[in-house]
Amino acid sequence: MDVLYFAWVRERIGLPKEKVETSAATVAELVEELKAREERYEAAFADLSALRVAIDQELTEFDAALDGAREVAFFPPMTGG
């Protein structure tokens, strides 16, 4: 699946997007797999309360299932004005 990173998440990881092979059943499990890769992922996902996630462009929660997902995106909460 494609994993996309936006704003400071992209800056910490150093990539805007990557293809990921995963056995994770949920977003939270995917995050744990990513954190185990390298320190930069650990830094990006250190505080999940500071992140939002979308599966196939639908805002969701970290306990959401990844069944059939083609894309997962991580980004900070948005502020409007």
C-alpha cells in the first residue's frame, strides 16, 4: 500500500510517500511496524495524539482496519481560519 506523510511528519521521516508491504491488521499495528524501522519513524510517531490518519482519503482512527486499503496518510491536525 502507499503510505503518505504530510507537514512535519514528512519532514521527520524525510519522505513524502512510500510503498509499504505490511502484515498489520490496523493502522496502529502499521505505526508500530514503521516505528521499528528506524529512529526517524520513532520520532515522527512518538505522540499519536498529535497525528491524524486517513485510509483511502477517509479520516479514521488508529484502531481502524486496513483490510483492502490502498493508501494510508498521516498528518497533523488542521487548523482553519
